[in-house]
Amino acid sequence: MFTFLESPLNVLHLSSKVLVAGLIVLLAGIYGAYLYQGNMPIALLVAMHAMTILGPTLLKIGYVMRLLAQYQTRRTLAIH
């Protein structure tokens, strides 16, 4: 696992997947927590509200991963 994260390109690809997952989680949470008009169990409603917190968290983590991967790639290219 750690050897996978040593490559900036691997981290860049992973960050894209984390960003997409964060967006999907956020949009699903917003729809379920605020836009859906039907009845749902309280546990599911709580999960939807939690998704509105977890989605932006994943977006931030993915964005920082992307910035770090781009910085490392530029630094590697500047050395060579």
C-alpha cells in the first residue's frame, strides 16, 4: 500500500477517484436529507445528514492529495 502512494501519478489518479466519490456522497446526502419528500427511517435520515458532512470531507482530502501529487510531480521534473 505504501509503495502505491510513493508514486505521484498513482496519488493523482487516486485523488481524482476520491474527488468523484466525495461529490457523489455529497449530492446523494443533499438529495436524501433535504430534497426527498417521502418517508424514510430515522437511521437513514441521520445517514443522509452525515453524508452531507462526509462528502465535503472527501472533497477536501482529494483536493489536498491532488495538490501534493502535482507539487511532487513538478519537483521531480525540475530535478531531472
